[in-house]
Amino acid sequence: MTVFRNAQGYSLSSQPVAIGAGAIGTVVGTAQVSLALEELVVSGGLADGGLITAIRVAGQEILASNAAVPWMALSNRISGMDGGYRSIGLTISNSQTVAVDISNTGAVP
């Protein structure tokens, strides 16, 4: 038996969003093709403080927490941690969005 696997990597991103201290902003990425959303990475400066207050995929809230989460939890800047903590594993169809709401606390939690 022969098994063929065709894997491609896609990146959903938006233009960088500057969120001033005390402000709330939303970063949105739109899928151009149907794909599997495997991992969610939020980037920012090491000195940036911020809390993720919502994560929505195709309009549905997927943040399963009773409180906001420090954005660094989804950062690729944390060394020594297994990447599995950013795993999502959802399918997203063409033209659907992934949105992350971030509140800038002005201090690193």
C-alpha cells in the first residue's frame, strides 16, 4: 500500500496592529482557501503587556477560560515550552476569519 501526503503551510495574518496602553484592539486574519487551523501564535514585543480577551473562529468564541489570558501564552517567544500549548485543530473555510481581541494593560503580567 502506498500513502501519499500533500501538506502545505498557510499563514493567516493581518497588518500589525499597534494597541496603545489601556486600549483594546482586534487582530483579524481571513482564510483565502479552506484549511486546518493548527496553531495560533500572537506576536509582540517582550516588554508589551496585554491580555487576550477573546478568540473567535468564523464568529464562534473558542477561548475556554473564565478570565483573560496573557498574550505571551500564545507567543513564539517563550523558550523551553512545547508548542502544543498553541494548538487549536479546527477547520476554517474560504473567506472565514480568525479574530483575537487584545487589551493592552501597559505592563507585562
